[in-house]
Amino acid sequence: MSQKISNLQLILLVTNFIFSAAVISLPQIIVQVAGQNGWIVPLLMFPISFLVIIVIFGKKKNADKLSKLFIIGNKSSLLEKIFIFCFILFTFLILVRDLRGLIDFVATVLLPTTPIDVLMVLSVLVISYMMMSGLEVLSRVNTIAFGLLVLVVLGLPFFLLNELEIGNIQPLPSLSTINDLMKAIILTFAWVGEMLLFLIIIANINPVKEAKKAVIIGAGLGSILFFIIIILEVAVLGTKIVREATYPTYIMIQQINLTDFLDRLDPIIVVVWLPTIFIKVTYLLYALNHCISFLRKKETNKFMFPVAFIMGYISLLLFKNNMDHIHYSFYSWSTIGMLLEVVIIGLFFLVRRKVKDNNGHDAGKSN
């Protein structure tokens, strides 16, 4: 039986894909390139995301055709298989990056004395266990966890009101900053494009007719949350600290000081934030499993534990240290990810069109 998710759950999943892992360190490279005007980048990215979503879904009257895509057990065309192979590569690269980013963050902030191998094994066990619960349960958990994170992010401007320095975001943008903003947008595109992860479960969305609206809202919410984080980081920390800090977002929340006896809210916020990253990594593992099951024409979870551990060890072997991982995330992934996303969008457009053509041909035969 196919598992279904609501459009509200889809909204929060898409927002999670865009926000939860990227907010760890992506503001660093954005501010490094665009300076104090980096807060404009999320606002400029949303119109681009909007156009991509329009291209993916096409006309609303064809939405029902999308529910027939990538269903396990159905006969698949060569074009669908090519799409799945590209999607596997896309998911693999994000999974390796985000899993290592999660491990490094926990090792640096929460458990600095714990060996990184142990953290990898524990992380893999957690995401494997969560993945076994299925898409519906994962989506419900994400609705709760990410809903709490949204409330926290919306509350940050009030928590940090005493720390804001408006002078840090000046001077305001001018024509001379356009070049820097364009560079920052190019570096950010691959991260925002991770909203495409929802494509593999498009047949599980109920109702699929409202999926386009849900994805647009999710992309918009992700952009707003990211905008809040970046403008607060620049206003509170200044561009110099944001450029040089490995985890500027964590440093920013450490500045919260409401009263003399309530000045350490950062552990509480991290406890709210970390589950959303685990959920994203778990979804990536689920997407890999779905792709493998689609190619085998049979749904199974028996490969997931070995695949998860292989992903974990690859994430340790590929990056010698945190700096290697950051360099890959900021520069290599920005190029590779953008190219893969363009290919995936193009292939999806062709697959969607082929499904429509086949349905029209079948309808002609029945008449």
C-alpha cells in the first residue's frame, strides 16, 4: 500500500530540505562573497525557485498525471531509469555531505571528546531506525520538529533585540553590489535546489493537484527563515565574524542573553534544531531506498543498513577534516549540484511529458 503525505507535510519537508542543513554554515560563504548585503540573497533566490517549480509542474490540469510517476512495481521506461540513476547520484552526494556536516557539528559543539567514528555509527543507527518507520511517520515527525524550529527562528529577532547593531548592515545595496550578489546566488543555487528531493515521492502526495502550491509555499517559507538568520547574523556579529566562523549561526544564538539567570539558551535551540537535520538525512536515505526499490520493481528495506553504513564511512573517507568538507560544500557542490539539478529538471520535464503522451495514446485506443 502506497504511503501518502498531506500538502502541509510537503510544505514543511520542502522547507526542511532548503533550510535545516544549509543554515549550519552556508551564511559564511554568502557573507564572504556578498558582504553586509548577503541578507538579500534569499530574497532573490525565491523568484528563481518559483520559476523552477512552475516548469516542473506545468499546467494544473495535468497534475493527476504526476501521481503515476516513479511507483514501485510499475513498468518503467528507459527515460525514467536514467532519471532515477541521476537522482541516486544527486541524493548520494547530498547524503554524504549532510551526514558529515551533522557529525562534525555534533563533534565540535556537543561532544568534542567523542571519536568521530563513534559519532558516525550512532548517527547511522539513528537515521536507519527512523527510515524504517516509513514516509508517513517521518513526515509527521518533521511536522512537529520543524514546526518548533519555525517558532524558534521567528522568535530570534526578539531574543536578540539587545544585541542588534543596525550599522552592521550598512551601507545598503547599490548598483556596485550586483556582481557580488550574483556570485552569491550562483553559490547558493545548488543548496536551494535541494527542494527537488520531493520529486521522488510525487506519487505519494495527496492531493497531488495542490502539490505545486505546497512546494511554492515551502520554498517561500524556507527563503524567509534563511533571510531572518542571515540578516540577524550580520546585524549581531558583523561581517568579519560571520566570514571567519565555521558555525556562525551557532555563535549567533550564543549571544542570546535575556536575563542574568537565563543566558544559555543555545543548548535548547540546538536540541530543537538537530532533529530537523536528522530528519533530512533520514529522508535522503529513504529516497535512496525508493530509487533502488524502483529499479528492482520490489519494495524492500534489506539493503538500507549496509547502504547507510557505507554512506557513513564514505563521508569520513572523502573528507580528511572539517575544512575539506566545508570546501566541498561551498565550492565543489555549488558547481556539481547546480549541473545535476539542471539535468534532473530537464529529465523530469521529459518524463512528465512522456507520461502525458502515453495517457493520451491509451485514451485514443480505448475510444
